[in-house]
Amino acid sequence: MSLVAQAREMADDLVRLRRALHQEPEIGLHLPRTQERVLSALDGLPLDITTGRDCTSVTAVLRGRGPGVVLLRADMDALPVQEETGLDFASRIDGAMHGCGHDLHTAMLVGAAHLLAARRDELDGDVVFMFQPGEEGWEGARTMIREGVLDAAGRRPDAAYAVHVFSTLGPAGRFSSRPGVALAASATLRVTVRGEGGHGSTPHQAKDPVPVLAEMVTALQTAVTRQFDVFDPVVLTIGVLRAGTRSNVIPATATFEATIRTFSSASGRRMREVALRVVSGIAQAHGLDVEADYAEGRPPTLNDPGETAFARDVITETFGDDRYAPLANPFTGAEDFSRVLEEVPGCFLALGALPPGADPDKAPFNHSPRAVFDDSVLPDGAALFTELARRRLHLTSRKGRR
């Protein structure tokens, strides 16, 4: 029986695990129920398992016979979103939802652990299974790296891979990736303008921060279009604006928060400089004070060209030529698997999980309270993780024997 057929025989178990995780989503770095389910699902396999100190991570190492090491990552955390899908296995936790598909990732990696454990004697090296909490803005990958996930096998991995499902990327079961930048870098700009409050009828007797804030918002958007190369783009979105309590009261302060996405380290550094200069200059021009904090987030997710080509070949040889489509452009989202890829060559892969009959142009995207993912992709995700590890370890072993 082929590996893919064996993976599909596991489909019912993978679906049960995914739906159990979906019903009890947990947010952040501490996911005790999720960790417990993963440990239970791995119980009985020949794995060296450790759990995190500062987070509820699970690191499992499968020991093979050769010199290679491959790392496979699945993120496990959910989002602070109230689910509105109406599914019969919808979240039972108020204000929490697996709206980004991490429940599928976890189930797929558990499936891969079972498939690889059954082939342990054939493996030309070790496999590290990285079950990560806190991907959604909590720096879970950074925490796990600090706690030693990249050295769990005794030496650094030769390659690392992650698979991420998308609710609108169709058709279901098609994999995609690209060499180089796969996802954007992220940063957050927080600005508080300080003036002097007063009566709305006499603005000349106050120092109104609201029009100053509005000018900053407009100037930042203009800076993006006039100070950055269109072929190395910057995306800036103001997601929060706060000022005032009543229409006839000039507030003493006004604040905004922005998310910023860039696709190169150079643009990221320059955007910091430009943003801080713009808000400082505008505040000074109006005689007001400003506090600005520019917080770097994740770096861009950079796929190694060789590992991306390798993953493409594994997909087409395992599933067929029609199951891989190159991404024309990077995703504008950010991913903390980028932290792993800063240390280890590897590849971030997208997997379409568009539900049957859904229109990819209209289906709710990841993070939506109505996002729905097709469970049928679970066996193929597990099979791909397995084949990536098995074949990459064999490639490392062959290189070592030359």
C-alpha cells in the first residue's frame, strides 16, 4: 500500500482529532488542553518528547539511523474570535475559534508522526516534530527556539518545513509556494498625540490633537506611495483610532495604531525611520507633543530556493503535477515560522482547503468568524510532511556518503 493510501486510511482519526481541537480552542502561549490532546495522540510512538517551560509546546524527536535532521512545524493556537460558522463541531469556548486552521496543522503533524514512526527503520536520520503554541502574535516560535527546539535532535536541522491551510485557496488539496519571500514582515506603530483639552466652541484656547492625528494618518499613507519603490512595497493600515468623549469637548490626547507589512529588511528599516520622522515633524509643526513606538514584529518569511524546488518535486511526484501551483506573489500576512527559517533553510507551503462548492472569491478568508476548512486535506497534509522528511533525510545521507 502506498504512503498516500496509508495516510487516507487514517482520515477518520485525523478528522476526529481536528474536530476535538476545534471545539476547545485555546489562545496564546498556554494551551493545556491542546497539549494534552497532542501528547495523548502521540502516546505509544517511539518518540523522545519534551514540553516547554515558558509555553505549552511539545517537541518530539523520532530517531532514525542516519546523520540527517529534518524539522516539521505545526502551530496549535486559536484566535480571539467568536465563531459564526454554524458547524456541528463549532467552538464551545466563548470568544475563541480556530479561524486560521491551526487545528488542521496539528492533526496533520500527528498523522505524520504515526506514518514516520512506522518507517523508523528506513529513516536516514532524525525527525523533530515542533508543535508550537503562540503563533498568532505571541512569538511562540521564538520561545521554542530559545528553549532549544532547533537543537532537540543533538544538532541543527538540515531543513525545516511548515504547511499552512487556507480557506479560500482552491481547489482543495492543491499545494503552493514560492522561493524567496513567501510572507511579509510585520511591525506595529503606536502613536499618542498630547495637546490641551478645552471646549469645542473655542478651539483657539486649546491644543486640539485630533486634526494633528488626522494629518499624521494621511501623511503616512502619502509617504508609503511617495517614498518607497512600488516594486518593494509597503502596506500600512490604521486599525485603531481613539479620541474624545463628547462632540463639544476637545480631548487632551488622541491615539492611533497601525500595522505595517514590508517584504524586505531594507524597506522595514526605512519604514521605521520614515514613520517616526513623519509623526514627530507634524506634531512639532503644530506645537504638540507626540509619543511614538515602532515595534518590530516578525521578519519576512524567506523560503530557501533549493528547499522550495525540492518540496515542489516531492509534491508532484507524490500527488501529481496538478497538485502544485507556484505562488505569483507573497502573502501579505506574517508568520513566525520566519524565525525558524532565519536559522535553518526550509520552505513554508500553502495548502488549499476550500470547502466543496464554495467560491474561492467569496469564501470567508482565514481569521474570519465564518472561515471553514475542508477536512479532506488532512491525510494529504500528513503524507506530504512524511515524504518531505523521509526524502530529505535520504538526500542528506547520500550527500554524506560522497
